[in-house]
Amino acid sequence: MPDDALRAMVADHLPAATFRRASRLTGGVSADVYRLECQAESGAIRSIVLRIHGPNHNGHPAALEFSILDAVTGLGISAPRALALDESLRHIPYPFLLLDLVEGETAVPTDAADHRIVRMAEALAHIHSAPVAGLPALPLRHDPLPELFAYLPVDPAFETLRQRLSRLSDTGYDGVPVLLHGDFWPGNLLWRGQELMGVLDWEDAAVGDPLSDVACAALELRYVVGSEGAERFLRAYDSLRPIARHSLALWQIYVAAAAHHAMGTWGLAPAREDHMRATALAVIGEAGDLLS
């Protein structure tokens, strides 16, 4: 990223600050993310985030993502504050957002795993309790069944499950639609000690069935802390917002099958991908047993 373009970008959107340097932030898959170090007129150093909707971006358009962040931070949800939106393509050939930097780490360390798992459940329940009336128009995510068959592995081991699923009807969520993060997993959560500092990457936000988020989070936790950690998360969430296990099973099959279908494009190390594929297949099988 040329410094001249970054200098002009900061001057346009943060006229009281001067660009000093930039560094690439790791972890982004869809967006290209940079940390920009800027200096205020007082001499104080401030870091902000440049989030570029580049050629690999596949989430919401930049303007919608900006509106989502503006709305959720206004609701008291811990998320990066949106500072600026630029769709002009003057500085770089893609739309981008400037965000407040949220400092923290994404790991789930063994000695703090139980606390962070419970705190994750609390944070997700808080998101699902937010009023949706003032949100921007978001896609509806309320039924796992229609898309599930495209993701379910074509394997004799799952043929009975496929037939069982094909006989289901009325699988859509019939409750009050809630705000969904859309990709709630440890890599999108920033911690400082025991405190959850922020929930990142709202580019897949939607409204609909809260169990779609719950299933995603439980699967991602299972990759990292195993089935006991995932179940600990489910119990903690259930204590705040009761879970209908039959409905959860459908979403677990959906998210595990979708992950298994897509993870070959995630750039994972072979051993990591093998582990995640085996975990996803195990979740499909276990959730399928709950439907029998």
C-alpha cells in the first residue's frame, strides 16, 4: 500500500491527524486489513484500522458494513467504532472503512478457556437481545434446510441422513428475528486478560434464528477446545436463552457441512484442515443422530 495514498486518505478523513506508518494485520480472509499509525497535532500517537473491500471480499458492501457497525456500537455492543466510509476509489481502487483499533488477542488459552467460553456465550446472548428496529436492512437467515443439501457431503455414510432431512418440513424459525453476527468464532473476538474488548468482522450480519450463530460458535470452539468446551458454551448460552436442541441440530449440520465444503479455500495447513474436516464430519453425524 503506497504511503502517499495512505497519507492522502488520512488527510481527507482525519484532518487533525498525520499518517506515519502502516502494517498489515493478519487473520483477514475476505477483507485486506491494515493498522495505520497516525500522529495528532498534540503529538499523541493514535492507531486506526483500514479495512479494504478488495478483490477477495465476499461479505456485505462497505456502506452496509459501515451502517451495521454504527448501529451495533450505538446499541452498546462491543465492536470497532466506524470512523469513515470511502467508496470514491480516489485513494485506492476499492471501497474501504476506517475503524477504531481494538487492542487484544484472539487466543483461547488453556488456563482461561472456561472463563472465555462462558463470556463468549454471554456476549452472543447480548447481541441476540439487541433491538432490531433501528438496524439497516439485513438478509434473513431463518431456515437451514434449503441450502443444506448443496453442502452435505456426497457419501454413503450420510445417505440415511440426507433422506431423513428430505422428509422434514416447517424447519424455518418461527420466533422473533434477532440480530445475528454471522461469523461468531474465537478469531473474531479480541481479549485483554479476562475482558472481551470487541467483536470484529460484521460483514455477514443478518437477522433471523439465533441458533445459526450458536451452531457456528460451537463448531469453531470444538476445533480449538474439543467437544467438552463446545458443550460448555452451549450450556452457558442455554442458561441465558434456552436452546431447542432439535433446531440446533439442524443448524449444526448446516454449519458443519458448509465448513467442510468450503474449508479447502481457507489456506489452512494440511494437518489443521484434516483435523477440522474430521471434526465437522463428527458434528454432522452426532447432530444427525439427534434427528432420528
